Amino acid sequence: MKAVLLIVGLIAILFGLHWIGQGTGYFIWPANPVMDNHIAWAYGGAAVAVLGSSSIRAAVHSELSLRVVRRGSAGAVSHSTIDLRRAN
């Protein structure tokens, strides 16, 4: 889940920055008369970039734990969770 949030967040930030560039007229590629120099796309891009940033923040600050599965000599399975959060 953490990897999905990071990837989605990064893609959202890239799309948002692209939309900001097209909406403000600084980045005209591909040539799209619907998006070029229309400030509404810049505002939408800013919102998408903020959502992407929030997604990355949620992924980075999510609870970090590692589940370890051990097999005993008789084939018994034991589970334990190791907390990987940094001590503050």
C-alpha cells in the first residue's frame, strides 16, 4: 500500500505541474488549445499537485512494521511484528 501511495503521489505531482505549466503558458507541450493559457488548468493542476503531495506524505508517515514468520523445528509457525518507527 505504501508503494502505491508513493507512485500515485508522484504521478499526481507530475501531472499537476504539467497542468500548471500549460495553464500559465510556460510549458506548451503537447500543443493543446484547450489547456494552453487557461488559468483554470493551472488552478486544477495546483490542486492535483497538493493531493499528490498529501499522498506521498501519508505514505512516508504511515506506520512502519515488519511481520516476521518463523518456522520451528517441529514445523510450528510463529508470527511476530517488529516496529520500525523511529523513536522521537
